[in-house]
Amino acid sequence: MAATLDKDEAPPSSGARRHEGAEGPRLWGRILENWPAIDGVLYPVFASATVLYAATVFYGYMHVQTRGGWSAPLDDVFIHFDYARAAARGFPFQWSEGNGFSSGNTSLLYPFTLSLGYLLGFRSLDLMAWAAFVACVSTTFFLVAAGRLTEPLGRAAKYLLPPAVLSLGALDWSLFSGMENAFHLGVWALVLLPVLSIARAPDDPSAVRRSGLLAGLAGALLYATRPESVVCIATFALYAALAVRRHLGLRAALATLLRVGVPGAIAAAAQAVANRVFTGEWAAAGAIVKLVVNHPYMNGEQKLDEYLSHLKYAVLRNTQHHFADWIPGQNLPWGWLVPLVALIPFFSRKTRAIAALLWAQVAGWLVLVALNGQVRWQNERYTMSAVAWLLVLAAMGLGLLVMPAIEATRRARGLFVLRVLVACGVVVVYGLNQAPNMRDQIWFFGRASRNIRDQHVVAGKVLAERRAKRVLVGDAGALIYASDLPGIDLIGLGGYHDLPFARAGVNGLGAQIELLERIPPQDRPDYMALYPTWWGDLPALFGRRLVGVPVVGNVICGGAEKVIYRADWSALDRSGWPRTRRDGERIVDELDVADLVSEKAHGYNFPRPGMGYVVHRVLPEPGQKVRELFDAGRIVPHGQAELAKLAAPKRGGRLVVRTVAGRQIAAEVRADGRLLGKLEARPGPTWTEPSIELPADLPPHFQLSITPVEGEWITYHVWVLESDGGPSAGR
């Protein structure tokens, strides 16, 4: 039986079929027509999704290791948390509330960003969740802004950026660590956008002025995020000025250079002045502690050698490890693949200027951070801003390989296919080499976070339970944050009023203990939480062990066990009197060697370099069998002189010097070059305080010189004494 159809069920005509088949092309045409608007939404969504995926992987494995709790893979993250909490409580720029201004946080701006989260309710370890949010937002903004760098290559090229940048496990580790790395890249993008606006419309004076001011203000924020950003600010300013000069002339170029660069310079100067006013140092505490140029015992050649070794390490650690594992015995330098691809933008007129800008920042950043003695540690996080810019360049290089113009593709299809094959080969080779590193970095992130939680955070909670008054720590961070107790940081990144703990830290342990002696007894730490292997005999001399907090499977902590001690500072002495003082004598002046405050006040100078090392002793007081006395001094070799400016007694008196000898020693004493006599000390089990008479005709202030003439000499303390019966008016 033949089937019948209603009129409504009749098969479509051929014209209708043609109309239906045309819907696909029309839809594609509408998409292409509206692609700029679609792309403006799609790319940020894509970048966000890429960042969220990477963050989920890293934070997800952290929670696997910590059994659902927040932590961080670096104790230094909690230094930011300490400053952020103090700022939220009304104590900005303080590491420990009540300790006063501290320059120990290298990033001035980042703690204030974290303090906003604290005020919003992200307390305790949950502040890390806010840090994760800041990291994701900052990284996404960086990728979106950096996407504008690829515009000359076509709209599709920027989609290479997110996977290229986030393909490196070590970079992801730093971005999501809770440190300021991601935030720094986000602020960097704030400078990039107005600078690009200048470069792409350099003939509009009003737009150039407006964008220059915006870039300058953003540059000030960039410096406040990381001081090494002076390299970025300088190169951004020069790039913008050169772009303007071609169209508006030299005067406009100089004005642009100043608009972009000066606010950052003002921020740097303001920080230096604040440091000087509140701490007595122009440099920040982190610079004093970490930069090789501030090492007090190295000569110039040694500092240069150390610097060059850091620079070499920064380059090779990335190219031979993070970019791809170096295989001993095989000449397969896969790690140089990233820098080589990053050079490709130099070969195109479209991207040459941007490539020069980014490469200048990569090279300048590495040259600058190599001054930092910590560049070898913390998973090379100090280099990671440069690594991020290098990966942006690599993405642009891939874009130049696979994104030729459509017309060029039609005319040279074989060339296009070759480019695609080369790019795909590069991606495959890099991916195969990077995949194991990515897995290792994810594991390292989670395990390190668990280590910090199990040791530092637990130790902080133990201290809180013991209701410590103040805690002495050797690494400012999670201990103080978790305990929420006042602290003193021996290294100096925490800061305590204007006492120069950072400077003392690079001079030696004895200098640090001398500063503890300056703290009023009621404010001295009653507990210590230290790695015993870090601090020599400090725990044995001044502490009683209470409990150790171990860490299992340690990959990041400074030791297998953090030990908590009950502190005993009874050996410290602030009486200021020599133990050989005679009746009727008073102190005219006192120099406590190795006490940096006293040394600075007296213009003290020890012979350099490689001399003047700080040592300390705790020995029985002369004539005492039980009471012990601490003092620190400096070793001065035979024939070298230590110098200091001292006040003189008006009618003569005595110069008393505290030392200790393991053999017979002697030193010549001069005042303004005039020989006064010789100090001698015999070997003994306790302090000895030899003295010489001072003539009455010395000027009110004289330069003291002590020069060992028999053996090496250690000066611990110097006093100028005179009899109470002698007039002292006018002194």
C-alpha cells in the first residue's frame, strides 16, 4: 500500500534545503562578524578557567596532604600574615604588635592586601584561602593584560598564553604559594596596560600624558610590591619615551620618561627615609640580611665571586631543572628550548619592540636578584617573575610560528604547514620533558605545606598553650602567627623598635645577644623556639629544653626538630661597670664592642676584610664561683688596629679593657696616635680586665687605637674611668 502524505508533511523543496544548509555559514559569518565582542569575553573566561584549574590541582593536593586544612609551603608566607594581621589590628608596618616599625617585610603593599581578607573574616590559617583568591585574581589579570602583547599576531594568538605560562610547575608553585609572586605580576600588568596605550597612540599628547600618569602611579605600587621592580619601571619608562619621541619629539619623550619613572623613584626614596627615621638604617632589613654587598667580612673580590655564582645558579637552575631535567652524560639541553623559542619575537617587526622590553626585564631582574643570597632557596621563587615574562615571550614565539596572516597562508600553504609542524614539535618535546617536573612540583607543594603545618604551626600552638610572654625565634613566620604572641626575631626580619637585629645577624650571634641585653629585663623573651643547629651554643647557654616539635618527611623546614626552650638571661649584664673598678671611680665613657649600637655611637672600626669576627663567651665573673657573665667582642689579628672615638677624663684616669686569653697576649694602646702603653693578659679561666693610666692632657675626645703586638687580641669591653674627686664639669 502506497504511503500518502498530508500537504503539511510534504518533503522540503530543494530551495528549502539550500536555505537550511546555508544556516551554518550564516551562523559562522555572524560569529566572525561579532568575534571582537565574543573574544573580549571568551579570552578572560579561558584565562580564568586555566588559572582555576591549575590552582585546584595545587591546592587540592595540599588539602590531601594536610587532610583538608589550609597551610602554605613556605614559612615566609606567614611573615606576610604577621604583618597583615598587625595592620588589620591598627599596627601597620609592624611584624609583632608593639615592636614598632619594621622594614623586614620586603613587600610593603602585599600585607595590606592580605589585611583586607583578615578584616573580612579570613582568620587563622584561613587567611591562606584569601591569599589563594588574591593569587588567582592577580594571575588571571596578568594573563589578560599580557594577552595584549600578542595582538599584532592576531586575536587567536593570545590563547597560547595561559597554557604556556602555567605549564611550568615551579612557577605555579610560587604563584599559589601565598607569597607575593602572583600579586606582583598583577601589579606589573597595571603598569603594562597604560604603557601599551602610549606605544599604540604615541601621537596624541593628552592620551600620552594621561597614560603616563597612570603608568607612573602603578609603577609606585609595583615598587612597593617588590623593590627589584626598579628594573621594570626603568624599562617601561624608556620604552614609552622612545615610542613618544618618534611622534612628539624629544621634550615630550623626556616628560613621558619622568611621568612613568619618577613616582617609583619617589616610592623608593620614601621607603629609605622611613627606614632611616624609624630604624636608623637607609636599607630595609631584608636587604641587610640577604644581599651579598652587605656582608661585613668579605672583600670586593669575594663578593663578586659570590654574586656571579648566584647569577649562574639562577640561570642554570631554571634551564637545567625547572624547564627540563638535565640528563647527565647526554648532550640534550632541552631546558634551553624555552629561551630559544622566546627569542623568536625578535625576528618579527611586529613584536621586536615588545620582545626587547620583556627581555630587558628578564635579564635585569635576574641580574638584580642574584645579589640576594637567598636566591638558591625557596624553590627559586625570587626568579619566577622573570620566568613568567620569559614564558610570555615563548608564547609569542609559538604564535609567530602558527599564526601567520590568512592571506599569507593562502599564498604559502606549505610554509604554514611547516610552521604548524615545528610549533607542534616544540610543544610536544617541551610537554614530555615538563610533565614529570609538574608532577614533582605538585607533590612538593603539598608535602611542604604539610611540613609547615606539622612543625611551625604546631610549635606556635604549644607556645600559646604555655602562655609565653614573648618568644625569641630564629625565623619570623608561622610560630608567631599561630601563637599570636609578641616575638623577637634574631635574624632581624621582624624588628624590635630601632635595635639593629638585621645588621647584628650578619655580624654574628654575639652581636645579636648584645642587642637582647639592651632590651629591658621585663620585655625579654621568656621562651625560645629555635632550630638548635642554627644557633650554636645559644640554647645551651640561655635556655632549658622543654619540648621538641618534629617533622616527618621534611622537604622545606630548616631542621628535623623545632625545640622550645625556657629562657634564662641572668648572665646578661646591663650594670655597665668593670669588675675591677676601684673605689671612688666613675665611668666617663663606655664602649661595648660587638654591641652595634655602642659601636656606632663611638665610631668604632675594626680591620677589614676577613677580620673583626664577633665571638662571645659566658664565663664566671672575676672573684665569683657561681654567677656567670656574658660578653661579646671582636677578634683583631696581630699587627691590625681597632679604632674608636672616646671621651677623656679631665684630670687623668684609667682605660680598662675586658678580654680573655688562652695564652699570653699583649696590645699597644694609642690616643690620637700617641703611645700610652701596653695592655697585657695572661691565660685564665675567667674574664680579665687589664688597664693603663690615661694622662691628664688628653683632648675632650680622642681616637683610641688598640693594636695586638703579641698574639691576636679580643676586645670585649672598654671603659674610661676617672676618680669621683676629679672635676667633671663641662664633660
